[in-house]
Amino acid sequence: MRIAIAQLNFTIGAFEANFSKIREAVAQARAEGAELVVLSELSTVGYPLVDLVERKDFVDRNLEQLERLAGLSDDDFGLVAGFVARNRRDEGKALHNAAALLWRGRLAGVVRKCLLPTYDVFDEARYFEPGCDNPLLEFKGIKLGVTICEDAWSDPELWDRHLYGRDPVLEAADKGADVLINLSASPFTLGKAELRRDMIRRHAASTGLFFVYVNQVGANDELVFDGHSMIIDGRGCEVVRARDFEEDLLTYDIPADTIGRRGAAGEPGEARPCFEEPEDQAQSALQLGLNDYVRKSGFSKVVLGLSGGIDSALVAAIAARALGPENVVGVAMPARYSSGHSLDDAEALARNLGIDYRVIPIDGMFQTMLDGLASEFKDCEEDVTEENLQARIRGMVLMALSNKLGYLVLATGNKSEMGVGYCTLYGDMCGALAVISDVSKTWVYRLSEWINREGEVIPRSTLTKAPSAELRPDQEDQDSLPPYEVLDRVLEGWVEERLSVAQLVGEGLNPAVVKRIVTLIDGAEFKRRQAAPGIKISPKAFGVGRRYPIVADYSSLHR
């Protein structure tokens, strides 16, 4: 059986555009002699749906889409596609996350997702009822064991905690499946592609069956999907692999005499290049996340403030590569505390990237604000209020350009700053997308050096000077914050690894510094709740996958 894996970039709810993508992939698969094309999870509508799936009219459109996809099949050609199915009993939860075999112009069989994730960014039990006893789907005499995404993530030997009491992949093999297929929408995080590949290899080797894995690619809101679809033979060897972070379609012949035969070897097919270096993965994910967020939102150009610092430099470099330099506008907004070298660095960066560079001084606006507030502030010393005024004026300028010229504003704050609240509401937090809000300061430097590895893009002086917001005389970040290498370790341990204060102190960190950082992290939740969405690349990002109360007494955790 010649099978095609169609790794496509779907826009949620874009029924016509998504159908066109699938139709083109089907045409290509047919031209290459494929008999069956496999699409990703919820390919009728895109993923994740969140509360859209609660709309009856939306589910109806999804079912109409499934009928259109069935029309692409015939006696010799079939599709396996993900869709939203209605509960046949119409009891309890009304919907299933499902996969359909489309063959001979009709719906030939359905399986329903058994394991519904409810951790991190996932909340599927809110919307779907789990499947119970899925049948094998028969296509041209071949029994297909079809599962959906999380159904393949139940190997107890891979996880510290076992979330489920069943293994749908093993169940399909025990029922007599000839070929295993998994439709996925598995979001990217650093290191996950390797884990996923090892997991699928284990399934194939333990069952002795060919395993066809098709993952969504592209970005929707905060989530990036890296693709990395593959076919593994019955020995656990990868025989074909799709590209990372790009749409792809690959065909592969599973020899007839190996189908259903346990432990059968496959002939190596085409394996596209993939990004093995973590810096390359992170950069590619950020570029894809930015590109899709901008394009799918209907924008073509972006604008951001260029301070001459490393954060805005990295965001500008990512944007120029993702969208093309002609679609990026960098704006320097100097005030009385801005240094000459920062303006020089901002201009040099813009020149290196080839982006549009503009200078809009804000000191006059700042003075007008000070004059207007003078009577209210007459008995008060200068403090963070005046610093925040400058940041908020810059946010106002960028939003004015957005409103007038139709540019989408990019926020440039990093994860370290967002973590401890070293950012200004309605100021530098202003924007439609916070591109590096899941990138720690140490990783900001790491990615910047990676971008510069073949020649200077980000000016060297930007990389070597001490970070500063330049909102008061001689200001440096380290005046207000611990060293970033310490801050980032505590941030990683507290947020991503959920370590206690005692465990972090046990690593040799200063107890007072640890307590100060975690207190800042927990106290800044009100700011993060109002922040622009960011692009998730870490196992635990601030945003949709981390839900902490704003008003709470966290002191018991800080001991």
C-alpha cells in the first residue's frame, strides 16, 4: 500500500482555505500513486478549537467539510482525516474528537479519541467525551489501527506519572491491526521532537507494526506545531520523515508482504532535513509563530520599538526573517536618558537587517506629561512613576502608528522580565504579540549569538553592553534584578520544574535571593494576565498553559 502523509498548516475555522490545501495535497498524492492519504488531528477545522467547538453552527460546518473531503475519495483512493463528531447517543458531552476513514465517496468508518489531555495548554475534557471501544478501520482488506494524538502518549515507561489506565495503541495492535496510524496536533517545545520520535519508535518496535504518524504544522495563537511527521517500520526504524516547521507531503510504499507481519523491515524512503540544534529549533519556531500570527490575523507589516538593546534586536531579527525586511518597521524613541550608543546600535541593526528605520523623539511628550502632572506631584520625589511615563509614551506612539498605518505592534519583553514583573503595563508590554515572552534572558543572548554565527547581524556592542531600560541616569537592569543567570535558574525551577524554595536553595542558591525572585514571580501575575500573547517554546510558558490566581497568599510557598 502506497500511503501519503500530508503535513499541512491549517487556519482554525478557515474552511475554504483548509479545503483547498487538502485538495491540492490529495491531487499531489494521487499523482504520486498513493492509495491512502493521512491528515492531522481535527483537519476539518484546525487545532486548537477551544470554545469555538461549543457553537452548533461551527460543528455543522465541520461536518459539511467532512462530506466534501469524502468526495475526494473513490474506489481506489481514501483519506483518513480528523474531525469533530457528534455523540451518537446524544448523552452527556455531545462531541468527540474523532478520525474518519473516507473511501468510495463516503464515510467508511470512525474512531474516537480515547485519552483527553487536561494539562498545560490542553483542556479537551471540557469539550469532548472520550471514545471507549474503537474498531479497526478496514481499507482494501487492510486493518488500520487509528489513534489520535494523546492516545499514543500512554507508555508508562516514558513518564514519571501515568495519567491513563489504558494504551489505545497497544489495544489496536491486540485487535489485529495491520498498520498503526496516529493523527496528531502536537505542539512544539524544545526537545519534544526527539521525545516524540523515540515514543513512536517504541510503539512500532513493541507491536512489530508499521506506524504512520502525521502531525499538524504551523502556528495558531500561542502554539507552534513543528510537523516532524514520520513512518516507522516494524523494527522501530524511521523510514521516512517530513520537514520540520514547513508543510510537506511524502509518499511511502509499505510492501504488501510486510503488512500485518510483526517486526517487518521497511526500505528507507525520503527523510527531509530536520533541525537538531536547539537554537535552530527555537529560532524556527519563533519565526513560524510570528509569521502565522501576523498573516493569519490579516496583517502584512509589523512595527516595534528599537531601543538599541538586545531584546528588541532579537525580535527585529526574527521578524525580518519571518516576514521579510520590507515588512518590518523599527522605531527609535529617544528621551533624555537615552544614550548615543543605543541610537547608534539601533540604526546599525536596522541597516544590517534592511528594515525600515524611523526616529521619533519623545522627550517633548514626556515633558508635557511632567508639566501636566506637576501640581499633583509637587511634593513627591521622582521614582518609578517617571520611568513608567516614558515607557507608556513609547507604547502610545507605537499604537498610534498601528492605528494610522495598519501595522501590527510587536512587544519585545523576554520571559525573565515577564516573570518578575520588570516591565511596564501599557508601556513596553504594549503590543499584539510578545514574540520572545517565553525566551529567558540567557536564551536571548544564546539565540542572538546563533543568529550572528555567520556574520554580524546584531551589533556586537548590543551583545556586550550591560542591559538597561535607560529610564533614569546610569540605569542598569542589575540595579533592580539579580544576575540573569541566577534569576533564570530560579525562574526555570519555580515555573517549569515546580521546585520548592528549599529545593532551589539546595542547589546552592542564596536563600534570600531565591525568596525574593519567587515573591516577584507570584506577585506579577496581574501584569501577565494583561500581557500580549506570546509564542510557546518551553515546557511551561506564561499564558494559556499556566493558570495561577492573581489574588492569593503565596507566602506559605516562599518559606
